[in-house]
Amino acid sequence: MSIQAWTYLIVTLTFALYIGIAAWSRVGSTAGFYVAGRGISPLANGMATGADWMSAASFISMAGLISFMGYTGAIYLMGWTGGYVLLALLLAPYLRKFGRFTVPEFVGDRYDSQTARMVAVFCAIFISFTYVAGQMRGVGIVFSRFLEVDVNVGVLIGVVIVFFYAVMGGMRGITYTQVAQYCVLIVAYLVPAAAISWKLTGNPIPQLGLGGTLIEGERAGMALLKALDAIHRDLGLPDYTGAWVPGKKSMIDVLSITLALMVGTAGLPHVLIRFYTVPTARAARWSAMWALVFIGLLYTTAPAVAAFARVNMIETLHDKPYTDAPEWFKNWETTGLIVFKDRNGDGRIQYLGEDHPKNELVVDKDIMVLANPEIAELPAWVVALVAAGGLAAALSTAAGLLLVISSSISHDLFKSMLWKSMSDETELRLARIAAAFAVIVAGIFGIYPPGFVAQVVAFAFGLAASSFFPVLVLGVFYRGTTKQGAIAGMLSGIGFTAGYIVYFRFISPGGGSADWLFGISPEGIGTIGMLVNFAVTLSVSRFTPAPSAAVQALVERLRLPSGEEAS
């Protein structure tokens, strides 16, 4: 069977599974739609959180970024995994103990302010739409290659699939669908990684293969990473394992992006809402632990996948006649995501790095994981399995984000502010309508994305870091934080960060590190936005009336272990 035939078969089977689960778990109450009736076990919730978390950016784009960035690509590994430690320690159990449906609801009740809730609703929707744009684009990229359709047509197919299981099953359907999607995506990621590791280094464990030696080719017997450094030097590129060298990110930018991703993780509404679905605060902590285990399986494999893909890509393409280019190159060339420009007219492919004026090969970073099995000449079914895994990763996260948008509109905006007498039945109907609306808008963002997948996701993390993280942490640990401080902090943090991203991505996109504030890129500016938020929140809280005694007592009780009372 061909790759396309295998892809149709595997993708159809997995999609049928997802839709079947959604139909089986269809809910009839708002508690079921928003928080799955709070009956999900920590293990299942950890697996669902892993799928929710490991989006198209993790599955499709992260290894591709590391493959091109080398050492500095570790910002994504450190930031995204480190964020779960913050989440487990600082927020997850306390938000669950508070016992609400959404993050804006926590903000509104903790700060005793409908205005604060409204600002939080705006932030949640803005962050979620930014994030979901990357997911839908990832879906389009997978479909464009493996089903041989246009990228935009692929986005529309993804919209239809997400509509079915997000709108029908709500959080309960999404949770059990995400458990299945985690199983699909982790198998799809590990199987080709193990096969390529065995082929290149003789070790089937990718993490060990990364530190192993090559067993074939002209550099056989050389350590994989040393071989990559040698390949880069031959091309005039910075060493793959080099840090703080010309041509790579500066230390301040790496630190800022890493921190923005960490605190952004702990502030993302679609991640936080997962901890409302378990029975107790203790279960929330265990959910975070299990999620980190499941996420770690993929994240510790990604650097190896990146290195394997880098070696294979350069050795199969650089200085080769275009007419003799391998089949995988021709397949991906039709999508427009890899382009050869014969600048010197010699008919040979010269890869000299994206910034070199004579470079003839332009490769979209988002294709490296998807193309890797083809580059390594693995069987067609493995290539198709990776496609199914990429779709599972993108769709699982998209569904979680769409639920956040839906609940923000139906529960936080209409039920809590505009139509308080609304019945549960009407609210559930409105939630499904809001989810359908969000799916359509997400599709539009997927067709017209503001950047490549991981970059768009990094922007969303910066927005979450600069808006939610400070007010949530202060809301739990500092009872003196006032509603005026929280409102001012959220608006100033997200306003500063969004303005910086818009300016350097759309108004002055040619600006480089010399133009950036302190040399910090738009992907890392959320760190400064977070500091702005903290400074404004604490300053305004200092000069505004203290929260009521009831609110301060609520904060005290929130931090006490179960069964204890404040003295």
C-alpha cells in the first residue's frame, strides 16, 4: 500500500474512534460539559492533560525548531516541562479546591469583581484564539502532504472533525477522546524515533541514540552530536551544540523565552481547566504528576528526533543534483513547504543555512518530524502513523482551547453577567453554539496564521504569562491583592505584551535583536509583561482599599490542608 492509502486508513480509523468516544460520552448537564462532572481519575486526567498539552507545536514543530536551532532550541524543552512544576506546586490544587468551572470565574470570585471577571474572559479568549491558530495550521500541514490537498482545505477538514467531538461531548467527551489521542500520538512519535535511532546508531532507545555513534555513512564511528557539529562547520554554520555564539540566540533572549514558556504554562486557561475535572485537590496534584510523566516520554525524545532529522536532511540533499533528489523531497516540494531555488544555475542543491545569501534550500521547520520517517526510508505505514499522531496532537489541544472559549462566552459572560436567570438547559445550548462559533473562527486563524506553528504557540504562552499567572499566584498567596490591582495588572501585562508582538511581527517585522527591548524577541517578551503585571498589581493594591474580610478569609482557607480551619 502507498503512503496515501495507509494514511487514509489509519486517519479514518482514529477519527472514527474519536467521534465514537464523543458520541458515547455525550453530556446533558453544564457540569458535564464544563468539567466532566468532576469525576475523572488522576491517571486518566494526566493522560488527557498530556494530550491537551502536547499540541501541534510539541509534536510537529518542537523537534523541527531544535533541529534548526541546535542547543538553543532547548528553550522549548525547559520552558514547557518546567512550567508543569510551577503548575503542580503553585496553582493546580488550589484552583481545584476553590471549586469553580473556569479561570475567569476564579478571578471574579477571588477578587469579588465582575469587571475583573470580564477582563479575565477577554484574556482567556484572546490567548485561546492565538493558541488555536497554530493547532489548526498544524492540521492543515499534515493533510496537505499526506492527503494531497491544499493546506487550507486541510484546515477545513480539521474544523469539521473538531466540531463534532468538541460540541457533542463537551469536557467529558474531550477528556476521553484526549486519552485515546495521547495513545495515538505517543506511539506515532516513539515508533519512528526508535526505528531511526536503531538505523543510525544501532540503539533502539532514542535518548541513548542521541549520545551514541553513527554506524553508517562517511562519518561512521563518530559520535552523533560531534558529527552534526562537523557537518555544520563544513557548511559554515555555527556548531549545532554551540551556545551564545554568533548566529544563535543571546543568553538574555534564551532566558526570557524559557521563563515566558514556564510561567505561561502555569497560566494557560485550557491547561488550568483540566484540574477542575478531578474529584479533589489531592487528585489535582497527582494529575499534574502523571501529566509530567506522560509529557516527558515525548519531550525527552524530541532532541534525538531533531538530531536524526538534521543529519538525514543535510546528507540526503546538500550538494546533490536536483534531478536525483530523493522521493521524499519531491513529495514535500508539492506542498510548497520545502523549496529549491537554483541561484547559481548548476542544478545542484546547496544548503547553506536560512540566513546565507546564497542558500538554495528553504525548509519549513514544521515539516521535519512529519518528513523524518520518509527521509529515513521507513515503511509507508510508519509514515502514515506519524501523520495520525500529528493530527491527534493538534486536534486534542484545539478541542481544549475551544472549550475554554465556549465556557468563557456561555458561563462567564452570559450566565454570570448578562443573563443570570438562564436555565442550565439554555446555558448548555449556548455553550454548544459558542463552541461552534469558536471552531469557525479557529479555522479562519488556521488559514491566515501569524507565523509558523511553534512561534504562534510561543506568543500565546507570552500572553498567558503576562496576564493570568501573576493574578492567579497573588490571588492564592497574597490576600492583600485588590480587585483594582488585579484588573490593572492584567490589562497592563497583556496590553504591553500584545503590543510588542504586534509591532515586531506586523508593523516592523524586519526588526532584529538590535531593535528589541533588552535584546528580547517577541517570543520572550511575556517575561517582561509578567514583571509589568506583578509590579502594577502590587503597586495598585498598595494604594487601593483592602479586600473585604470575607475575601481575605477565603484566601486563608484556600491554602489550608483539607480538614483544617483558620485560627
